[in-house]
Amino acid sequence: MMLSLSEVLVPLIAVALVIGPLWLIVRGGLNRKNAKQRLLGQVALFAGVFAICLIVGGTKFAAMAEDATTASAASSATGLGYIAAALSVGCACIGAGWAVAKASPAAIGAISENPDNFGKAIIFVALGEGIAIYGLLISILIINNL
């Protein structure tokens, strides 16, 4: 299936319009006077590009909605399964990040006071990271059952 010219150019223009002002921010440097103005300009530009992409691709969204109305109940169960897998990974990673953020400074402090505490301190950091792995395993189990 070949892409039409608009399907190729619209995303490229959108990326150029969103990334272009970032180059101006980096090139010109930031100070207190222009940082807020440049950030608001970037957000407004992103919103405009997003609106243009919605308008141009509106017919595709309508076709997708028409296909979704004819779908069976099994597809909604599959969709909920994917949401469950995403939630298990997302929540586990947020929890792991929080645990590592709380344990790492304490571990670094303990190691800086006494280098012999490295083995004891690193265990708490590794336990926090293990939470993310458990979330990933649960999501793999969920996706395998879909």
C-alpha cells in the first residue's frame, strides 16, 4: 500500500514546525524575559499543528470509528486487556521510580560515610528496580492470554 503525498508531507511539516522553534531557543539562549514567551509560543505552535493534523486526518478517524462500531465484543475485551497490560507496566514503573528515588540518596549517603556499606545499600536500590520487572512480567502474561 503506497502512501499519498499528503500522508508523507503532513507529518514531516508537523515535525519541522514543532522542532524548529526548539532550535531557535537553543540558538538564542534563554533568559527570564524570553523564556516564558518562547515556551508559550512552542505550546501554541504544537496545538496548531495538532489541530491541522486532526483536520487533515479527520476522514481516517471517521473510517476507524465506523469500523469500531461493527467490531464484536471480543475486540473490546482485547482492548481492555491491552489497557490492563499498559497499566501494569506504567504503575509498576512509577512505583519503581519512586522507590529508587527514595532509596538511592540514602544508599549514596551510607556509602559515602562507610564504603563497606555498599553491598547492604545497593540491595535497597535493586529491590526498587525489581518492581518494574514484576510489572513487565505481569503485562507479558496478560498479552499472552489475549
